[in-house]
Amino acid sequence: MAFSNEQLERYSRHIILKEVGAKGQKKLLNGKVLIIGAGGLGAPAAMYLAAAGVGTIGIVDADEVELSNLQRQIIHATEDLGKAKVQSARETMERMNPDVTVNPYRVFVDSHNILKLIEDYDFIIDGTDNFPAKFLINDACVMAKKPFSHAGIIRFKGQLMTYVPGQGPCYRCVFKNPPPKDVVPTCKQAGVIGAMGGVIGSLQAMEAIKYILGVGDLLTGYLLTYDALKMEFRKIKLPENTSGCAVCGDYPTITELIDYEQAECEGI
């Protein structure tokens, strides 16, 4: 594959990096990333992946753009109100970079469709806002042997970790099971500062890019937390022994995907 003059200029800041170069940029253009959730996390992740030239980006979301989304979901604009989020996201990404193929999936993710959704992608980004979806994404990625980035944000805090098959604990190794319903406040109740999505969602995009390029250290085996009020990052080492995990352990007890009851909550 030869770069056009326009591509050489568009990706010039990548190509001069020794960790990327022309070979790495070609890897990005051949890369496939699926983002589940076109909200506060998925929006910046999608925009940076499109700008970077990741060749195929899938985006999954069943909702429409609402006015309350615009404080943080920067891929959407006021004129997009009422539009399907996946369509709004696709239009923004295609305007940003015509090299990118965007596959929109206007569906709720559940145990019946998630394996089909993730099967053609190299890396999965979890931009969802509720525990049932996060456990479903984790379990599906473990079963399908797909690497993924988990993240969550609330108020002025955020966290993320990366799972790569055979290289560290999965989300369920750390958090075991979803909390009981109504124990954790919903997004509407707790609130979130808009820029938090930009910080954490951009880090998720960076994890996907590093995975595709095969460079640097991923957040496998670590949970990275961020407290914006204290301007403090903490990198917490996670347990190394995953043998007893119910889904990725040596003798898994969860062998089928589970649709847990979801709390009502608008997208992150």
C-alpha cells in the first residue's frame, strides 16, 4: 500500500515517530476497533481513532442525541438533537477523516448480539455507563479472546484497565459481580464533569492505538484511576493469579453470557 500525498501530509506527525513510521501508520489504516457506546467516553475515543487513521471503526449505540448529552459527548452538536447517536458520530468522524470506514450499529448490546458485533474487530472499547453492560462486554471478550479497554467515569473521577487474553486479569477478576440494584447511584443522580470523558476516553483510544501498533506498555494487570479535583493519577497493580476467575480462570463457572438487569441511566 502506497500513501497518497494527502495521506503523507495528514499523518506526517505519526510517520516521523520512530514508534510508528510508515509501517505503523499502515497498521493503523488496516486496524479495526469497535466502540460500544457513543457517549462521554466513546465520543473522544472515536474522534481520536478517526483522526489517527484507524481504518475501520464500529460504533454501537441505540440512543438518540439529547440536549443533556452535549455537555460531555463532544462528537455530537446542537443540530444533531433527535438524531441517532451512531449516525451523528459517523458524520462527525467521516468529516474528520475520509480514510476511515465507520460502521454504525443502532442496537442495544445484549447476550444475543454481542459476539457477532465484536467478531470482526481487533480491539474493543467499552464506553458504556452501567455494570450489566460492562460485565457482558468483559465476558464476551474473554470468551471470544478479544482485547478490550474498560473505563468508567463519575463526578470528578475516572478509571480504566485493559484486558489482553492470556496477559492479565479481566474485569470480572477484579470486580467479581455487578453490585445490587440501586446500591450505586445512576449517572443522572451522581453527575459527571464533562471533561472527564475527554481525559479517560482519550486514554482508551491510546490503548487501542498502542495495541494495534504493538508498542509501549498497555494497562494489562493494572487499574489506572484519576481524581480530577486532586489532579492525581494512581496506577494500581491488580492480582496476578486469575486461575479462580469465574470467566477467565482455569475452571470457569460462567460459560454462557448473562443479561443482568440494567439500571435506568442515560449514556455517559
